[in-house]
Amino acid sequence: MIELRTPRLICTPLREQDWPFFLALQQDPQVMRYVADERPVAALRDAFESRLPEWSPGCAHWLCLVVRDHATGTPLGLNGYIHREDDCAEVGFLFAPHAQGKGYGLESLRAVCEFAFTQGKIRRLTATVTAGNEASRRLLEKVGFRIEGELQESYYLADAWCNDWLFGLLKREYIGD
């Protein structure tokens, strides 16, 4: 089983008992503001179940890690990636409102990048962020991602067409901690 550890966090694959936390994140308007419109519980359950199968490098489904406080075991957020090509993957992350702004995203994303580049056989990581999501942009840039472009009217969210920022990070450019 994959287990990523940092000084404050432990990141482990999503399990059935994480459903209430996953659902709460997906239904929180603050968390989902730049991610997705409200969806039926059945659709959220499908998304959850698609992330449950055992994961190994090259799998077609998300490596979905629950980020927990190392000392208390309290779930703080989700982090992970999905292969888009053999050696290219897209990262994604969501954090509960009480966990935002405390460096957990940075700490866990660095751990995910380190894992992807060293054990996951990834050469390039990407991220797609809805334009205007400055918190996610700052997080990605702190880890070393660079903005590579902006797709105009790429994503329909909150009854409007939104632009998407595209980010990339190459293994050879990654600095880590």
C-alpha cells in the first residue's frame, strides 16, 4: 500500500470508510467553488468508487490519497494524480476549509510530486486550474509548476464559461524540499 509521510501529514489511498469525508468535501460550496457545480449524491458516489480500486503506476484511475494530520488522524483533504500518458500525469487536490491556508496542500503536493517522479515513473506533471483560483495557482507555483497557457472559455461552471490555466512541471526541473 502506498503511504506518503511528511513531518505533519500521512497520505494513504482512499478507503470505503472515507466516504463521509469525500462527500463532505464534494458538497462544500467553498471547496468546490472553482472545481464543479453541485452534483447528485449518486454521481459523487460513482466518482468515489472509481477511486477505490488498488492503484499502481500506469493505472487508468486516480491515485486518490487522503491527507491526514499525522498526530490525530483527522482527514484534511485529498491529493493525487491520474495518468494522461505513460509518463505524464495530472495532479489534483482538494482541502477542507478548516485545513486551507496552513501549508498542508504544499506539504502533501510536494510528497505527491516526489512519489510521482521517483516511484511513479512520471516525467511530466500537469495541472488544470479554473482561472481566478489564486490559492491553487500559488500552491502550484510554490512547488515549481509553471503556467504554460490559458484555455479560453474551456469550462462551464456556475452558469458561465470560464478559462482554464494550464500548468506543467518536468521531473528534471523539480526541486522538492
